[in-house]
Amino acid sequence: MSLKNRKSLIIYFSRADENYAVGYVDKGNTEVVAEYIQELTNADMIKIEPAIPYSKDYATCLEESKERQNSHNALIVNKIGDISSYEVIYIGAPVYWSYMPEEMVTALKGIDFNNKIIRVFTTHEGSGLGSILNQIKEICLNVNILDALAIQGSLVKKSKNKVEEWV
């Protein structure tokens, strides 16, 4: 069943600056994958932006992400609006400490995904999907995840074919 021609939305979080195993990047790995998906599906996109940006330094960013996860406090710049007109929702995030960044939790909480096809994608450097699928099932209303894709961050720029096969 091809989902390419269905009305789709990509909701994602991505961070540029210093990334593990790839050094400093102008565009985060998850954003690169989101753009591949958009190119293949003509989906609309919503990038979740933190109200308090993460440090450019990777090690500091990790500590900040752990603090935000522990406190469940991560304000965002933008909220997700009405998704009722979409059939397919792609949810993308890097894996921080086995979970998606707390900003994605803030963004997704309270949204009703009833009758939506949910496809999750992550970027990581060894943790795959981590616990993100379970995390999404816990915070999202009526979510039914079709399948998921995990791409190693250092291989993102070589993964367009893998994304196309998944889409």
C-alpha cells in the first residue's frame, strides 16, 4: 500500500550545531530525513522549536536534554494546529537518552491521532528507535503506529534510498 499520495504531515524536532559522530552541521540529521520524506510525499512540515535553544556544544546539549526530560519542562515556540485533514502523520526526532527530546513530548501531548496512519522516524548513533515508540504510545491519544525507521546519524546523507523504500 503506497502512502505517497495521501495528504501527509511531518512533525519533527532537529538540532544543528555539534552532533555526535558528524561534528558541526548547519542542519540537523532529523531535518535532513524530514526533507527526504517531504520530497517523496509532498507532505507539509512542522519543525518543533525549543523556546530555550540547546547549547551548540554536544556534551552540554546532552546534559540540557537530560535535565528537560527529568523535569518534563520543555517549552516550545510553536504548537501543532489542527491535523484533522491529514491521513498520514510522520513523527521524527533524534534519540536523546533513549527518548525523543522533551520538546516533542510537549508538542504531541493532547493531540488526537484517531484514524491517522502514524509513521515514526529517528536519527541516532547506535540506539535505534530507543524507547520512542513506547513513549509516543504513552503520550499520544489514539495513536496507531504503522511502522518505524531508524537511521544512524552519521549515515543520514547516504540514506535517501532507505527512506524512499520505507515511504
